[in-house]
Amino acid sequence: MGAMWASLLATVLLAIDHVSAQGYSFPDCNSAPLKGNAVCDLTLDPITRARAIIDEFTVPELINNTVNTSPGVPRLGLPPYQWWSEALHGVAISPGVNFSASGEFSYATSFPQPIIMGAAFDDPLIVAVATVVSTEARAFNNYGRAGLDFWTPNINPFKDPRWGRGQETPGEDPYHLAQYVYSLIQGLQGGLDPEPYFRIAATCKHFAGYDLEDWNGNVRYGFNAIIPEQDLSEYYFPSFQSCVRDAKVSSVMCSYNAVNGIPSCANSYLLQNVLREFWGLAEDRWVTSDCDAVDNIYTPHNYTATLAEAVADAMNAGTDIDCGTVYAEALPDAYAQGLVSETQLYNALVRQYASLVRLGYFDPAQIQPYRQLGWSAVNTPQAQTLAYQAAVEGIVLLKNDGTLPLNSSIKNIALIGPWANATTSMQGNYEGVAPYLISPLMAAQAAGYNVTYVFGTNITSNDTSGFAAAVAAAQAADAVIYAGGLDETVEREELDRYNITWPGNQLDLVAELQQVGNPFVVVQFGGGQVDDSVLKNNASVNSLVWAGYPGQSGGTALVDILSGKVAPAGRLPTTQYPADYVNQVAMTDMTLRPSATNPGRTYKWYNSTPVYEFATGLHYTTFELSWLVEPSGTYNIQTLVQQGGLLSPYLDSAPFGTFNVLVRNTGAVVSDYVTLLFVNGTYGPAPYPNKQLVSYTRLHSLPASYGLLVASLPVTLGALARADNYGNMWLYPGNYTFTIDTPGLISSSFELTGTATQITTFPQESGAPTSAG
């Protein structure tokens, strides 16, 4: 056994060592040795084609190619391939992406972070953005500068404001995330399970229960997330179900943390029972670990006694690719010990290569439209406009006493703060090289304002030496804009926050600026929220805007909103809690419902008063809403279920109804309007959520002076359902109330009659009961 292991290990490491760090090439089906292999036969299905080439692999060659830096198999004509490319909000710097130093392929469109795009509540916008990202990604791939697989999006719900990676997500609400990712995957992959080719292969991450980096000695690599099945079903899983079952994503990334005692990448319940059996992740789709997460099974999770056992557990559970090196290092030993079989290795490689077949990896370039894309498809005028639009749509007006939009008489602006001339900070993390970055200062100058810029203070500084110059500039100006908040010095991957107050002495500077008495606007940047109570309750702060990480045209989008060139209509995608929230619940507490040690998480369960509620967002105009047909009366559950079974393969996605709302712009400013439909009631198991989002849509450019549009709001049975203690979704009889917007502008009540009916059966871990009944 020792000799077998040594021989396998030497063969694997030699192959891995020869993988090029940069550059991609395609297999040549017109030449030996690949010519004649059925992987090149366009008439066969992807799995059959993949098996034809994997049948030729030796065991060392199977093991060689289980890592992200895959060496291929030169003797079979398979070139090396780097599986790890990133494109969270544009083609991004990553091991698989190679930006040139100048000229062609030296940049890519840099959209706002998902937290801002989520605030737009505009699913067609997300499809459009993702289509641009995947188009540019294909262009990079065609010229050997990126892979075909991109490890995006991050769809973990942003439930705790301290989480450093919340900026990467669309927000806190599971229904919203599910709709967002359904739209995003269509744009990235080129449709719903498109034929004959995917544009790129997307990866939904991080499965599951991942929203902690490093807090009070709890580090993501070894954290054990204890999550009740009820919360898994209602909160942590819906975005992944949408991604896998409904949007047909190509791959999924298992997370660093353990779930209920088992590391995610060694968790057959997650990777087999849920992903493949419950949601139907097909055999031409694969699972990758987060980077070094397989190694973490051994340490610091200490789940196995040896590294060989750790890699075997991961492979046998369904982790097909190790982002790291431990598969290459330890699978030879695991195989020699009989801990992992050749069949498991074979299946992992078939999944990978079937995915590549669906991407056209083996097919002639001339028959593939995506293979024709080049540099001219990158940063097009349309892409630039879309990046600007995405920023405009996501920026949120939180407070306004009429100061915004700025009066046309205002010419001289004091622009103060650490974000006032920000450039690369505008991108947030998982960024690429942007074609340009327009700071607020650049945008204000371009808009014709006479701008005095003063840095004032840093994000985390306690140095007040810049205060005097800032106050002097404010005194000489017609209006004062402070641009600050958070940035990646306080929130990012591997860095959680311990408080949700404004960092450093920024509020001290704000206090001095407000005393000047000139019109005063505070712009809060960053992905997480901070407690804005002091700004909200202070009449000397005239307006408050949240701008997140707004991307390459963020400065222009912001200044255009401040000046009134465009109107704000974004909505907060998370709850803004008071500062003491962090003392009331530990980050490690994964439960949602209120308890003695938890005031409740997200707008659905928080049992106190937030500073700003989820979906808060003001406008420069006023709106009047009314039901086209009021949703009232009674609906029989058994009839709904019977009809739903005829209309949808899944009862949770079967239609309950579509409800139309007349939206009139009763003010003087053309504006978008986000129509949000919530439901609440005392039905199902106690405690009852405050309310939950069940549908939304964004109306564009409602004309002033009673311009009218209709918001069409489809609602599914699943949106009305609630989970029992075992995660099964049920429709319960009772009184339900639909309410539009935050706060509620119009509402209507209806009743579900009949008997409670289970519409989904949540997969249980071995030995667990399956029903509350």
C-alpha cells in the first residue's frame, strides 16, 4: 500500500507542477490524439461525450484533475484548465483571469456591488447586467485570459449587519435573493439550461449557512453553524433552491463552515440529499469546495483523524473539485487505503467535463456565436450606460427635508470626507480592473459645480487635524456634502465588524459641519449598515443618502441624484438596526426567531424598532396607489393545491394569483417606483413573522402630474407557505393581509380555508422524522 501511494503521489504532483499559471487553450478535435474520440461527437449528449474521454484516464490522471488547477491529460490532447475565475460584478481579478497591462483586455466593465444592485429591486436589470458580465467573460476566454467557469454569485442571505462579506450579496430577504439569483443565472449562462451552449458556467456559493468571517475567536474555517431545519428551509436554502432547481446553475460551492456538526464539503446531506436528490443538480453539474475548505475538514474542524480521511469524506460526499491542493496530495493515499473508489473519482471528472462540453469546449469555434466575441464586446457604450443605470437605481434616499434635489441656485459645494474622491473603493471587493472610476469629486466638477474638496478625516481615524479646513470649506459653500461611512478597511472577506456604529471620528466631523448652517447632505457608503439615529433625528442634517459600493460610474450616479438630473427610487435591501443590536445577539446564533438571547433577525422577525426598516426608500415625488382588483374573499387550500399541481412541477412555485396595482405619480418629478408586496397574519406555527415579502417589481419613469402605470405582482403558493419544525412547507388556513410598500400604503385581507396542506417535503438527515404530523 505504501509503494502504491508513493507512486500515485509522485505522478500527481509532477502533473500539477506542469500546469501553466496563465493562458487557456482549447482541445483540438481535428488532430490526434483527440481526433476520433466520442467526446468530439456533436451528435451525442454531454454526459456520453464526457464519459468517452474520462474512460481513457488512469487513476493518477483522474486524481490529477480533481483540483482547480487542473493539468489536463496531455497524452489525450486535453490541455490544462484553471477552474477558478471570478466575476461577482464584472470580470474580476482571480487566478483564472489575466488582465493585460495595457491595451486590449486591460479592463472590464465594473458594475456596482450586488448589495446596491439588490437595492434596485429590478430583476430585468439583473439579467441585463449578468448578460454583459458573461459576454465580456467569454471575450476574455476566447483570447486565453479567463476560464469558462466563474465562481459567482454569493447568495448567502445578509442577516447579520456585522458580516464583512454582506456587500457581495443582494440583501437579507430570502424571497428577494431567490428572484435575484434566478435572473442573474439566466444572464450569466445565457438562459434557463440553454441549448446548445452555455455562455459561461456560474457557481452559486457558499452552500450553506455561511455568514461569519472572524468574530470573537470564531473563524469561518472551523465554525460549526447550528441551524434548525425550519430556518434552513425558510431562510438559508431558498436562494440556493432557486439557483439549482429553477435556474439550473452549472455548479455550486460548498462553504468553509460546518452545518450541524458536519463540514459542508464533507456533508452528504447537503451535497447529495439536498443538492442532487431534492433540487435535482444534474450529472453534468459539479460541486467545488471553497478554497482550502477540504483541508479544513481535517483542521481546524478536526472532523477526521487523517488528511486522507478528510479528502475521502469530501469526495464521497460529492465535492468534485478541490479548490486547493489536498486532493492531489492526499487522494493517492485515500485511494490506496480503499477510502475512495475509482468510480467516485470517475464520476467527479465526468461531471466536470460534461459541463465543459456544454460550454462548447470541444466544438469548432466557427459554429459557436460565443466563440466569436472579442475585445469589441468589452466596455461597450451600452455596458457603460448599464453600469451607470445600475448605480442610479440602487442608491437609496433615507432622509430628506426638501434640500434634495439641490436648488439650481447652488453653485459652490464643499465636498468633504474619505469617500469624496474615492476611486477604487467604489468597486468593493471581488473587483476587476475598471475602464474608469468616477469619484464624487470628478462627477461634481463635471456637472459644473465649483467644488472645494477637503478630506477631513479617514474612515477609522481619530485625528481631528483636518476638521478646521473642512469647516472653513463648509462656511464658504452654498451647500455641504459629507461622503463617508464604511469601506474595506472595516468590512471585507475575513473581517467582520464588532459594532455597527460609524467608525472613527466621522460623526464628530459631521457634528461640526452641521453647525455651519448651510444645506447639509450626508452620503453613507459601504455594504453594511451603521446606526444613523443621530443623523436621522438631527434637523441640521437635511438629507441622508446610502450609496453602497456603486461601481465605475458611481460618482456620476450620485451627483445626478443629488442635483435632480435623475430621481432616487432604490430601497434598503437590509434592516438598519440600532447600535445595541450587536449586544443582543451573537454572530454565531444562526436562528431567526426571537428568543431570550435573540431579538429576532431581519425585518421578518426583529421584535424592536429599527432605525430604518428593510425596503425604506424616499422619492422626489409622491405616489398614489390603488388595487386594480382588490385581493379579498376566500380561497380554498385544497383547490389551490389541486390547480397548482396542474400548472407547475413544484407546488411551491405554482401560482396563487397575480395582483395588479395602479401607481400614479402625483408629484412634479418623473420617477421610478419599486412596488413591494408583503403578507402577514396569524396563521401556521407561532411565533408569526412581522411580515414577509412575496412579490415586487420596479416601474420605470412614471410621468409627473398623475402619470399612471400598472404594477403586476405574481404570488406563488410557496410565498404564502410557512415551514414546520422539520422544514416542510405548508399552506395554513387563516386570515392573510397583503400590504404594499414600507410603510404600508394600501392593504387588503383575504382568507385561506380548508385544511392545512403540506406542499413540500424537506429532506431530513438520516433518522429524523419527516413531518410535524
